[in-house]
Amino acid sequence: MTMSTQLETQREAPPAEPDLKEKIADYWNWRSGDFERRQGVRNQVQKRAWLAFLGTVAGDPPRTVLDVGTGTGFLALLLAELGHRCKALDLSPAMLEQARQTARQRGLELCFDVGDAESLPEADAAYDVVISRNVLWTLPDPERALCDWRRVLKPGGRLVIVDGDWFDKRLSYRLQRFAGNLWLALTRFTNPWAAERRLRRDYASRLPPDLPMMRPGNREKMPKLVAACGFADVRTLPMREVDAAEKADKTLMQRLIFPHRFFAVVATAKPSGRAA
């Protein structure tokens, strides 16, 4: 069976049960309190790098942009600053409330609404750009999501997926993380390995245990899924300037503990219909 046939079979399966979606929303509601502080704009160096990246991949403004799984609005707010017409969706009401507060603080006007990334409450062919950051790995059915994202894109519209190799276990990453954790243990008299185990337990207790992209290899897997779901001109872009800016305010120890890197998958929407 080809990948395309497998994906068609999966897309014909019923969507995830409501109680599973509620569990996922509850987890991200729980994470919302400090999410903007940890994952939002921290300094001007970081902000300039993201604005430069988004200016390249989103195209010249004004475009109609849908930010799927917006969280606290990181991408949507930056795109609005660039002059795009943005709508942002998330399954977590608490995340969206944080996003609205940040939008008010920055004097930006855009629409935030509750929405399921796998079943968008949007019309067909309504957007020039669909974008997401760190979303596909959180979904029970990323293939269903990608096909629905294609549905709401205009033919020739642009898909931009920003993600990272967060779950990769390559030797270089393991060595760096061990060195950073050992440094932390010896200088702060704490046990970082115990903290990592607690985080894994939190994921396991609050999220579905078999999320298909919560595992290594997403840099290679995501472009294949995108192509199989009806997109053309699929490219994977490194994000070196963003990575450098994200780490610019980190200590060497922190950089060792978090060695992972961002990447982007960019593609063009084919007309709706069966995936190629």
C-alpha cells in the first residue's frame, strides 16, 4: 500500500473523540499561565529574527493568514505587525485569552477564536497563507489536519509549518544534553534528570500516549506528509538566524541542555480533490 493510499484510508476514519480533544485542550489550558513568558517574544534580537523569517516565507503584505494552533499568538501577532490580515485559532481558551491580552498590549487588532486544527471552522479557499508553529506533533491525526489546511487555502496558497527536532535522539544531542545537565547538577545542586522524568510523566498523564509525531524524525517525516496531503513544491528550510537569536540570551549551559533546532516546511496548495 502506498503512503498516499494509507493517508486516504486514515482521512476516511472518524475524527478524534470529543473527550480526547477536551483532554488536549485541558493540557494546554494548564500550560497557558507561563507559556508566553517561556515561548513568546523575549527580546528585540529574537523578534527581529522572526520578523525577517516571516517576511520571507509569508510573502508581501497584506495577505489573509490563518495561524493554526496559535497558542498565545506568537506568529499571528508578528504577522499582524508586518501588515497581514490575520486570524488565529487554538483549541485552548486559556491560551487565546493570553493572546488577546498581548494583542491589546501591543495595540494590534486581529481575530482570535477557538478552533480544532484537524477540523477548521473556516470556508474553503479562504486564505492566502496557513501557518503553524509547533503544532503537528500535538495532534492525534496530523494527516487529517494537513488536508483540512489545504482545503482552506486558495489554489496556489502557501503552507508554512514551523517546527523543530524536539524529540530527536541523535548522539550529538544526547552528548550535549548530558554535559549541560551534569553542569547544572554540579553547580546548582539539583537533579535535572528527575525534572525531565516529571515532564515526561506530565505529557503521558495529560496527553494521548500515541501522538504520531511526538517522536524522532519529524524533519524527514513532515515534508513527506505534506506532499501526500495534496501540496506541491514542498521544501524544508533551515532557520539558522532564528536558532541563533533564540539562543542569544542563553548561557552556554542552557544551550547545551536545549540543543534542538527549528526548521520550516513550506509548500503550495494544489486545487482541492484527492491527494496525489
